[in-house]
Amino acid sequence: MAGFEEDGAEPKAPGADAPGGTAPGADPQGDPYLRTRFAIPARPATFLRRKRLLGHLDQALSTPLTMVNGSAGAGKTLLVADWAAEREPSVAWFTTEAADQGPGMFWAYLLQALRDAGVPPPSGVGSPADASRVTHTLLARLAADLSARERPVTLVLDEYDQVRDPDIAQQLEFVLHHAGGGLRLILVTRTEPLLPLHRYRAAGQLTEIRGAELAFTPQETAELLALHGLRLPLPAAGALVERTRGWAAGLRLCALAAQESPDPETYLKEFEADRSTVADFLLAEVLKQQSPEVQDLLLRVSVLERLCPELANALTERADSEPILAGLHRENAFVEDLGHAWYRLHPLFGEILRAHLRVRAPGLEPELHLRAAHWFGRSGLLTETLGHGAAAGDWEFTARALVDDLAIGQLFTGLRSDEFVELFSHMGPEAGSTATELVRAARDLSRCDLEHGLAHLREAQRALAEREAAGSADAGSPGTAPADADPREAGGSPGDASVPDEAAARLSCALLEASAARLTGSPTRAEAAAADAEKVRGQVPAHLLAKHPELTALLLTHLGSTRLWAGRFEEARAALTPAADCPGGASTALLREDALGRLALIDCLDGWAGRAERKARAAMAETERFGLPRSAGSGIGLLVLAAVAVDRNELNEAQALLDAAAESHPALRDPVMEAGRALATARLRLARGDTRGALDAVRPAVTAEVVSPWAAGQSALVASAAHLAQGRPEAAVRLLREVPEDQLACAVEEARARLAAGEPGAAVELLDRTRPEDHCGPAVTVRATLVRARAAERSGDPAAARRLVARALREARRDRLRRPFLETGPWLRPLLRTGPLQELAGGWLTPGAPPPPPAEDAPPVVVEELSGRERDVLRRLAMMMSTEEIGADLYVSVNTVKTHLKSAYRKLGVNRRHDAVRRARERGLL
């Protein structure tokens, strides 16, 4: 190597080896060696030994190179010191310093570290005579001596990031490479060393411990605090880890400060980072070590959750952020690389920098937030745009950004609805514009505050009408910009413009009008809002509509719900079906759940219990598969399942479902939901024999602008059933006469009441006239058939009665509808004990023998279709996977897997895993 000299070629300096290979007493400059640089650092009394990391360090004995790389205070040195102390004196320790003057001084100290560890180099190696240089011969002889050793030498170079001379890195790599298996080198460093790490990594010759592994876990944090005499519950320790990212120095400093606090646990939960020893450490060890330019960049970008060079340039008004950020990351200066050129500051570091920024540059923080908001806005990143706009206090800009992006629907649904509502809850009354009024209206309507929501909506509509009138008046005036022109294109600052895009604002108005119509049960207003939306859709950029599928889905569910309330079921299906199929993944899962639940309710009202159950379970699966909480949805699917459970006489299950449906998203509560909840509750109480409670449940009228025919009919049906249970059939008949005959379930109930009143002919004549069998599902037709059977039995035709009961049993068996039979009274029991009827009822209605198996030449009957997720679970069941393994594979909880299994067992008519797999294979389901 250039610049190297051969040992013995020149007279030795005072620090050269003495004859015979004895150790020199001084370094190449003649100064005594600083013995502290060879000592393994002592661990404090509160040091926590972490076995998981010590085990990883043990790999250092099997690889030539080990790197422990982490930020200041990450616990690197103490970790390696703890490991090395167990192996002392076989481990050589050398703490490097930036003050070392050249390669000669570095190698002189390194050789002395080996001597102190009992590994003296042979006399032929010598010692550097010049602090600034080292001979190639010395390095070659040292490498040869190490390679010849029977047992490898372990050398720790602490604070290796202080070594910045590339010649030293090149020389160290030469010795390490040629020492073969004779040297185990451990580098403790804040930065990436100038060594060919990729080559060692590819050859499996590198052991790495980095910042993520050095971070304390919640359990380790709790144990560390316990060593300081502090007790912190594991969840609270986890929160502390989240805030500090498990940073060792931060945790120790927090613990020391908490010891001085009268309430240590509260201090650890709520400590102010900018007023703590943590702040002093980071400011001294990290910030003040940087140049003024880098300090300015760090302070300015501290307002950001994440950043990239272009964004940093926008905040610093410079163009050199890219190399600065990359360098800070390489130096482990608490700047984390997120990939794809994005970075973030360590949370505590950012917190402290923001506090320091307020002191050094008062008033600059809002301006930085606004610059960030505009940058994110231009980049199409809405969440960050809103967050920084709000932090800047520019509510006109922030509201306009939401409206212009066509994202007003995200205050009602989506993964960030609560976050957006909370953000805009801080908007004061002084912010006054079309956009701010629209956002206020959406915020209030999303929480069912109709009075204030409609007031803000009317104010926004008035402002839009004035703009439209002004635009028409000025359209022909020369030199006047049109009313909907973007002030940014006219040279204005985006922060000064408070007028949103008119098409986006008008579409947002239509959405909010439809939302208000849904909450008030007004189909006419909903139809008008849908028409307005259709008119303006063509004026909105297609990419915005595609970006926000929740807006179209919301309009459809609002429209479908009002049509459902009005009893226009087919029109409701036409709106709800495309909403149930809307794209958008997790962002529209709540809307698909709501639409599917309402479609299930229509099936339930029409008597199709099996269809209703399948749709309701599919609705719940929409939110479940994305991990959304049950309270985030409308809960209407749960109400439908509760109604089906009542018809099956599964009353405890029905109660549990009703309880679960009590929590639902406020934006999705409307007359349909309130009526559905009241009716399901009333029917459950009626099934339990609580007639007074059933009447109380349906008595309160649901507030709506129009009367719902089916809600009124179902309420009358429950009330009449209560009268019948109380032995007052005439009262039941009078009540049901007021219900139009097109309410077929009520017509069947009236026929039952007339039969109980001693009018079998009138009962049959009513059923013949309305023909519920032609239009309704089993939950209605089974009841109608049983009324006919009772009428036949009373008229002296037992054969006809048995034939009709058999038909009812066959219809009811598929959906296990037990309540219609329990409601008929004692006359049915003797019939069910006869041979053929007993076989039809056995196993599901009565405790007799199960139904006979199908004929061998007939295909296996599928009692009820399995859902897609139930098939997924069964496939994994067939692969002998455990419940826990299935849950992990499908990304769902164990309880969810058990629910799917229970449903699949029921549908397949089995109660064991093996039988379920066998039955599914027989039926071609696997």
C-alpha cells in the first residue's frame, strides 16, 4: 500500500517496540497509553441483562465480523460490555476516539489492546513508529500471526463511528480478511462502517444487531423500571415503549426522573419530553453535533410525521435536503428511513425539536404547517393536507381541500371518519365560507344532529345560490373572472381562497341533503337529492369519483333506505344492490355492510328467513374481514339475525344479537333502524310470553316525515298477536282490519285472529283472496298453511289438516322455523305424534327421530348454502389445521373461526370436525 514503510527501514521512534518484543510504554507520540480506552465499561446497578441479545451476540464467535449499530443511547456499548465481561480477559477492548492522529496511532492502540487482553503480537510484528502512518509489513505480519492461532482472538472496537479515515477502514479489512478464522471483530458504531459489508453478509460471515433489535420490549421496559424501584403495568409500559420506540437512554432517563416525582406512574405516562433530561440528552448528543444548516432543517421538518427531500426543501426553501437526510440516517441521528425516499424523526426527538423550534423561532410553526399542507395538497395526499391545514389554523383552506377532493363522505364512513370529525370539531365559528359550512353540516349530520346540520347545509346552499346568481350576472362582463374560476389560477394564494370548486360543492350538498332525507325518513327529498347529484356528476372529474367510491355508495344507501322506509321494496333493491357491490375495499366496507343488511331486512319482511340470514351474515363479514369494530357499522344485519332467531325460537341467541346491535354508527341510524330494533325487541318479548312488554316496545312512534306502511303493519301484527295471547281475538281482528291487505303478513295474522274468534270461513276466504303463498317466503306461508290446517281440522277434515301440516313442516324445516308451530296452540301436538308428521318434525321441531336420509340416487341435499368464508374455514379444516392456525391464515380471530365453524356445522347437520369435512366432501363442497 502506498505510504507504508517496512519495519526496521528507519530508526525507531520513542514509541517503537523494545528489543525482544517487550511492550512499549508509550504511544507513537511518546505519551502514555490511556488505560481507560482498554477497559470494558462498567454496567450500572440498574443495568438490565437482556438474554435475547446476548444470545444473538454469541454468534460473534462463529462469524469473522459482527456489527452492533444503533443511535446514541441505544444501549450498544453496555450490551457488548455485558457480553464481553463474561469472557474477560479473552476479549480485547479498544474504545476509539476522533482525536486519534492517523493510522499509526490507531494501530498502536489496537496492538496495545491485544496485549492487555493477553494476546501479545510476536516480536516480529513491531509497533508503528509514526502516528500518521503504518507499514504494510506490520499489518501483514499481524494478520499472519492471527491466522496461525488455534483459538480466534475476539476484538471489540467501541465507538467505531469516530474512525473516519478511509485508510484505516481499508487496513482493518485487510487484516480481518487475511486473519482467516483467527480474528473475531466486533464493531460498536452509530454509522455504517466503510467495510464491504455486502460481501460478508452474502457469505454468511456477518452478525448484525441493529436499532430495531436493540429497542426495549414492553416486558423489558417493565423489568428495567423495576430495577429503578418503579412498578408500571405492562400496557402502560407498552405505551412508554411506543412513545420512546424502546430507546434505552430515553427509558433510563425517564426512570431516573420518575424517581424524583411524587407520582412516578403518572409521570411516566404523561411526562413532557421537552422539559426533561431526555431533551437535554438529545439536544446535546444529536442536535448540537450538527452544522447550523442541518440544525435548521431538523427544526423545520419536526412539524412533519413523515418527510421526503422534496417536502423538506419546501419547508427549508433550500435544495440540499436529500443528501442531508440520507447522511442523518446513516449516522443514526434519530432519522428513520421508511423506504421509497421517505423518512421520519424519532417521536421523542421530533417532540423535543418542536418545543425547541417554538423557542428559537416563535410563530414559524403555523407557517411551516401551511407550507406542508400545500405541498401535500399538490401531491394528492388528503389526510396530511387536512392535518397540516388544521395545525396551521387555516380552516378555510382545510375545509376547501376536503370539499374539492370530493371527500365529504369520509366524515360519514371509512377508516378515518372519527379522525376527520374530531379534526374539524376544533374549527371555530369565525371560519365562514361555503366549504366550512358544508363541513360543519357533514360533521353534525354524521352524529345525527339534524337541527344544526340542516342549518349549516341551508347556509351553504344559500351561498352557492348567490355565487351562481353572481356568476350569471357577470358572465358577460369583460375583465371579470367567472364565479367558479379557481383563484389560484388568477394569481391568488391558495391559503387566501375560501371558495371551493362549485361542482364538488354542489355534489357534496346533494349528498348531505340525501343524508338528511334518510335521517328524517323523507323519500321525496332523497329522490330530489339523487336527481341533483346525477345532474352535477358529469361536471366532476372522473378520477375524483373513482377515488371516492364511498360518495356514490352513500347516495345509493341513503336513497335505498328512504325507499325501504316507504315500503317500495323493489325500488329499494335497485338502489341498495349496487351499493352492496361497490368497490373500495376497507374504505367502503361499512356501506356494503349497511346495504346488505337492508337487503336482508327486505327478505325478512317478505318471509324469506334463510335468504335474510345469508345476506345478514354476509353484511357482518364485510366489516369483520377488514377488522373493523362492530360498533362502526349500522348493526341492521344483527337485527335481522335476531328476528330470524326469534322465528327459530332461539330466544337467548336473539337477545344476544339485539344487545350487540345496540351499538351502531350514529350516521347510519335512521327510522328503518329504529323501527327494526323496536319490532325485533317486541317479537322477542312476545315469544317469551311478555305481552305487556311487547306492546310497550312497539308503542313509541318512530319520528319520520312519512308513515312507513310495513313498520305500521308489523307494529299492528305484534300488537294483535299480543291480544291473541291474552285471549282477545276480537281486539286483534279490529286492529288488523285497519291495515291494508297488501301487507300479507298482517293478512295471515288477521286470518289467524278470525279463526280464533270462531270465523274459520272468513279466515280461509281472506287467505284465498290475498294468496300469500304466491308472493311470500316460508316465514309467512307456513303460518298461512297452518291457519288452513286448523280450519280444516275444525271443519271435520283431519286428512286435509294432516296434509296441510305436512306441507308446513316441509316448508319450515329448511329454515328451522319453530315459532309458527308454537303459536298455533295445543291442537297441533296430537297431529305431530302421528307417523309421517313425526318423521317430518323429528330432530328439529320435536325431540323425535331425525328426518330420514335422502334416497341414494338423489344428490345430497344442501340444507343451507355455505358462505365463502365458511368454505375457506372448511378447506383448512380438511388440511388438519387447528383453530388458531386457521385464524392466523385467514387473518381473523379465533372466535371468528369458531363462529364460522358453528354455522357450517349447523348448515351441514353435524357437530364434529371429522363429520363436517366428510359431509362437505360428499356434497362436493371441497
